[in-house]
Amino acid sequence: MLDYTTNIQYFAWAGYIACLVAVVRSLSIASLVKDKKVQHLVFGCAASVFFLWIFQTGIYPGLQVHFLWLTALMLILGFRWAVVSACLALVGVTLVGEESWRMLGVNGLLGVMAPLGLSYLIYSFAFHKLSRHVFVYIFVCAFLPGALMMAVKMCLLGGYFYLDGQYDWLTIEDNYLVLIWLLLFPEGMLNGMTITLMVIYKPHWVYTFYEKFYIHKK
């Protein structure tokens, strides 16, 4: 990897900070301060994501792989609080040295904001256009996008490393993108099983799950 900060990384830092500011401004910080349930969910999820992200593997710096769990995070917290929770986890992973500070903006935009945003779009499409059934919620909103987000994140980061001159395309393809097919199903299962257990045992903890639509339909 390059040992200096590139223009793309500077722009990514600015873009990620702008996104965070926009999200935080739309949140009620008072609810986080006063509501212990919100505190426990936001910080508990951040700790869970941090724990998953510190277990990385890879041959080349930057081309590491790890579980994301971002689709489940979005479904549990909603898009805006998920952005905050994932940001805390990303900063934590960077502080312990698993990620580079130069890459914080790139990781935030391509590895966090993009998967969370696309997961929310899929959820919104399913909620408004598909049958509101609990199995549709689990498979279409959790399992499938969970797997898809792994591919999206790795493709975006692979494209970044190539465009920024970090690695040549053959290195990226043979040592990073080829792993997508090995990670799709486990990532989908992780998100799908998380949401399955949550809607069974703690449905009131899942922000995007409405029992009156998915279960108690008249």
C-alpha cells in the first residue's frame, strides 16, 4: 500500500464526515441521553460490530476480509442509528490498529455507508412493494441483502484500490475479489439468523419490524 494520503482518501474523509453530520443532525440526541433502551442497543450493537471487525484475514494490507453484519444492524437500529453505531465500531477498529486512519473515509463511505444505504433501500422496497410476511422480512430484507452487501463492499473497495493505484487489478482479483463467493452464504446466514432470533425473542428491539404488519394482520 502507499505510505501517504492520496487525494481520493482526502475526498473520502470529507464525504464521510459530511454524511455523518447530516445523519446526526436528523437524530434526536436527547433520546440517546434519556432512553436507556436506545443506549443499550446503539452501544451494544457497536460493540458487537467491533468484535466482528477485529477478526480480519488477508494477504495484503487493506485487502482483508471480515464479516460485516451491517444489514442486520440497519434492521435492528434503523438507518440513522446504524450509521452512528457502525461509525463507533469503525473508529474503534482503527484505534486498535486493524485499519489505517488514512483509510477511515474510504472505509466509512464504501464499507459502511454504501452497504447500510443499499440495505435500507432493499428493506423499503420490500416493505412497500412485496407481501408483508415475516418470511419475506427475514429472507428478502435480511438474508439476501446481507450476502449482497458483502459483494458490494468488496467490489467497491477493490475498485478503490485499483483506481487509487494501491494494487494492480490482478492482485486485487486473485487475492481479494475471489473470496466473495466464499463469504456470501456465511454473511447471509449471519444476518438472517440474527434477525430470525431477534423477531422471535426480542421483536421490540428490532426497529424495522412491525408486528401489526408482519404477524397481527387482519
